[in-house]
Amino acid sequence: MSKKKQVSDQKEKTKDQSISRRQFLKTSGIVIGASAVPSIFTSYGRVAAAEESRIRLGMMTTLSGFGSIHAPPTINAAHLAIEEINAAGGVLGKPVDLLIEDNHTDVNIAVQKGLKLVQRKKVAAFIDFGFSNSRFAVADKVARAHKTIMLSSIFYEGGICNRYFFNISALPNQGIDPFVPWLMKEKAAKSFYGIGSAYAWGIGSVDAVKRASEANNVKFLGREEAPLGTTDWSAIIGRLKAASPDVCFVFVAGNDLVTFLKQFFDFGLNKKIQLAFTYFQEEVTPTVAEKYRAGHLSANTWFLSYESPESKKFLEGYYRIAGKGTLVTNFGEGTYDAIHMWAKACQKAGTIETEAVVKALEGLSFMAPQGKITIDPKSHHAAVRCLIAESTTDPNNFKILANKGIIQPMPPKPCDANMNR
């Protein structure tokens, strides 16, 4: 082999093994605390050359693309979880290294990166933070097809049922279902409307609002599906105004949500229609002008303002890793939970072998920042907390109005995960 070819191959190898600190900060959209970044990428680079004395855990997150705003809290929380696990002796006496891949918020790339982690990097399992369209594809084409454990740390509309997929966040019955009767009681809501982005999460979530409305004998007045990248909401908002529901659920993310809120206020509907979300949290509020920020209701598994000993400990560790005041969200909390649950399952199984760890994860509990969460052995979805909160002008302060406790998962369709291998 020529010297020129060797240099070229080495450059490609280096490019493949790591993401530079500069590239990460550029694509993330939010600056992560300086104490976190070097350690994350030192760990990342070390993984590719890991020896058998170390264990590799993969992670995919939205470092770039439409969902890049979500990535920093997931990486900081993952770094904290790995640090805690290694400080306690690692997994089965071996240190754990974290291999991070950017899924680019893209379905095809997510599958490619998932296959890279499993086939080339030989990870023991992987954490997946991606949007619903990529989550479904990765669960099928990577986790199920290659019999590798995938732990998802973001709420979704439900529908994935396979032996190797574990969801460590909320289904509609753990967020939307308790939210609707609460709105009826506390806000005297008698009619609902749904607006969702035109892909799996938005469509499936509006479906859940419709089902919950019908189950509670209240009117569901209509629905809208908005293409990703919508900038002119006037037609949709015009139809919403004409329908005049008491509450409108909105399942729209990113810049689309920012433009929707501005136009919603411009129409003067903020004084007539209550907005409700399962995606309106501490990463979104700073992007919204202060005059559009307060008074929105959101149901989620964890908020920064939630108080518990476990939440306090989590935040202390997170700020130590990432810097005081650095953004933290329920997506970060879910990532932290997922990594700890995987490590705990490996310890319980006495091995990192996939089938044994799958069995150990079934019924496993973990005392998370949100409280004690448990994986349902049949559906492989976790029992998680439901908090209902109201946004304020302070982007980091959601006022918690109700704590509905830990709720067992009920997938929209019956699921016996072990029947789908």
C-alpha cells in the first residue's frame, strides 16, 4: 500500500471515529458546558479502539438537522449516567464507553448509523433519541433485525412492539389520557381540537386526543395535519378560530411551533382558546418570544421545577458535568434513566449478552429523578410519571399544577413484545 493511500485511510478512520468539539457545538444549536464536551469526545474517540476489558454502549441523537435543539441535554445526561456507572465499578467490573452517532434527524441516516453501531462498532446495546419516523425504522431494521437492545428515551404515539425495543418515556395513556379529564375538571373544557405535524408523532397524538375526547364524552371538533416546515399557519388558524374549541392540543415542534405561536397570538386566539401540549418544555420556551411564552399547559414525565431527592441529585450531577444553568429537559432525564436501566439489567443478568439482558430488563425498576419507573415485562414500555404544568415568562420555570403519579403503559394496540422477534 502506498504512503499516500495509508494517510488517506487514516484520515477517513479518524473522521469515522469521532466528532470534533467544534463540529458538535456548531450543529447542536446550544453550547454545552465546557466541562462536559472534552470528556464526551475523549470517551467517544476511545470507544473505537476499546479493548475487551471495556464495554461499548451506543447512542444516537439529533446532533444536526431539524431536531438539533434536543441533542445537548441528551448528551450531557448520558455523560452523567456513564460517569456514575463507571464510578460505581462499571458494568460487571468493566468500564463503559459511550459511542455517539449523529442521526441527522433523518430516517435513512438513522438506520445507517444504527447499523454502524451494531455491525461495525459491536455495541452491547444502544440508546436512541430520534423522531417517530426514524424510531420505527431503527426499531425494525436495526434492533429487531439484528437482535440488539434499543432503549428509546422520548415520548411517542405508540405502535412499536418487538422483543428488543424498550421505551423509557410516555405513551398517550400516560400523558394525553389523564390530561383530557384534568382539563375538563380544572379548565371547564367541553370541546377539543388537534393540530399535529404530518408525520407519525403528530398524527398519532391527535388520534389519541380524539380517542380520549370520545372516552370522556366531550366534543372533538376537528383536526389539522401540517407539513414539516410550515411557515404560513393562517388557513389552519382560521379553521381553528371558526371551530372555537375550549382547548386545542398542538403536536408541532421546532421552528414550526415558534411560527405557529406567533400567528396564534396575532389572531388574538390566546384569549379565547387554551393551548395544550405534550411537547412544550424548557428547550422550547427560550426560542419563543416572552409575550407568547406564558399560560400554555403541558403534560410530561419530568420538569426542571419538579422537586424530589432524586431530581435534586440528578440536577446537582448534571450541573457539575455541564455547568450551572445549562439546559436540561425531560429528554435528558429519560436518557439518563435508560442508560442506568440498561446497566442495572446487565448487573442483574450477570452478562451483557442480549437475550439475558432482555429478560433482566423485563419488570426492572429504577429510582429515576421523576420517581420509581418500571418496565412492563409484556409490552417493554415503562411505567412513568405524569406531571401537568403551566409555562411562565421564565423559560426555565414551569409551574406544576398536578402530579398524576406513576402510570402503567397501555399501548394503543395490544402488545406482546416477545411474540415479535
